[in-house]
Amino acid sequence: AIAATAGAKKVYAVEANPEAARRAKAFIAKCEDPNASRRDVDGLVPLQPGAIEVIEGFSTELTLPEKVDLCVFEICGSLASEEGLYATMKDARERHVKRPDDPATYIPRRCQTYAAPVSYALHNLLTPPSYDWSKIVGKDPIRFNCRDEALQVLAEPQLLEDVDFSKPLPSLPASVKTSLTFPVTTSSITNAQKGFERAFAEERQLQSLLIDEQGKRMDAAATASVIGAKLSGLAMWPTLVCDGSEGTLIVSRGRNGEAQKSHWQTVLQLMSDEPLSIGAGDSISFDFEARPEKAVTKATTYKLGGGVQRG
């Protein structure tokens, strides 16, 4: 509706979820009704009948009445590629848009995944026999609210995935590989330690875990100092680049990996049963592989391996 009121002559709204499509049609009908309360339609001016056409189904399984000038979408997962992004946008480039090589054809223009090695507070504080982390390592990752302070990054985040829709996408199924090396510095460890100290002061759930095996309360600052130099695994989160100007990013975590409000999650893949001690001068390397499928309904699969190189 916003696109139509902004001047688009025709909008094709593609929605695979039947209930969401039904609600969209009902909302558009209100927008087209000049007698409807503008409050009910978020203040939008009345739309011309037929300006918006809701089409139910996956875009990969239908043909639009015509090719379009602009493609607006949100199919970026907590890892950029996990919600059929490659399959959907490769098909859109080939069949649905007029100028597939023009960056201005797409909003967003690129979907990215950033990653950083992290220490996870619960991985350090919940130990066997009370909790067995071996049941998780090597299996499904843990997903966090992006505001969760229990994760603290141990090195500057780096770009893990970068899907640019104005450039040719790989033939599917595909294997997209990336190798990253993160240098650990005195500053990065200090920042993690300060982050945990702040989290212990502010988060009641974390405060409740500061009890040792003898039932004594642990010192928050001392505990933060220890776990701020322990590696749990690799954290990953998405970023959307919406135009070509530097700094115009929608980011699910801060530029330095700090927690902030977002509807996207942070994905953590633990690398070992117990946290690994690290120090300034060490480097942490990861080999990442995404395997997107040709069918949008088939999940992308991932492989991740890594290790610590001592400085």
C-alpha cells in the first residue's frame, strides 16, 4: 500500500502464506474504500481499485502478469541465506524483473551475514554434571534474542555471507564457501570482560548463576574477567544493505557485535563441549560452507569447522 501511495502504478504483492494473503486482500480492500476510516489503514490515502494485486503462492512457482521495475522483499533469515534467499532471488533475476543487473531494482540491494567468535556466559557457568553441552555441540545451533548480553564478541566481526542481487547468483544447488581468521587482541578481550561485567550487573538471570559448587556467590568482576577470555563458538547475524550510500545499513546487532534491538536472532554454533581459553596474539579461524538448494522449500544446509592458533 505504501508503494502504491508513493506513485507505483501497479503493485504485485506475492505471499505464500494463505492466511497472510487473505489478510492482505482484506486490508487492501479497506485502502480502496473511500468511506473507510483512515485510522484503520494507517492514514493511507484511498487507493485506486486494482492498484495492488495480491498473488498467493511462492514467487518461484508463479509467473507475474508483467516484469517489474522494483522488487521489495524480506526473505533474509538470521543467517542471510537460510530462508531460500538464493533460490528466490535467482529466479526473480531470471523471470520477474526488467533490469536484473541494476542495483536500484532491489530493496534491499544485498543481504549479508556477519560473524564473530564469542564467549557465551551459560557455556562457562553451567558445567557438568548439571548440564552436558556435548548434547548440543555439532548439532543445531543456539538462537538468541539480539539483545541478549550473555554473548560477548572476542574479536572484530567480519563478513561471512554477502549476497548481492544485482550480480549473477550461482547455479543451484550450490556450495558457497568462506574462510575467516579473527585476530584476538588485548582490547577485544578487555571489551568482552567489561561486557560480561555489565551484563552481570544488569541481568537477573545471569546474576542467579554466580553460585559456585560450594554454594558461595562468585565475584561478578572476577568471573567476567575469566569468561571474557574463553571461546565458546561462532556467532552469526544478518545485515541488510538498502541503498548504495555508505552507512545506510539495517543491522541486527551493532557494528562491533554489541547487543541491540532487532527481530532477527543471533545464531551461535558451539565449537567444543567446554569453552577454550584464548589470549592476546591468538587467532581463531573458521571454515564456513552454505549449501543452498534449487527448491525454495528445501532448507539451506551449513557446515562449520574451526580452531585456535596460538600466538
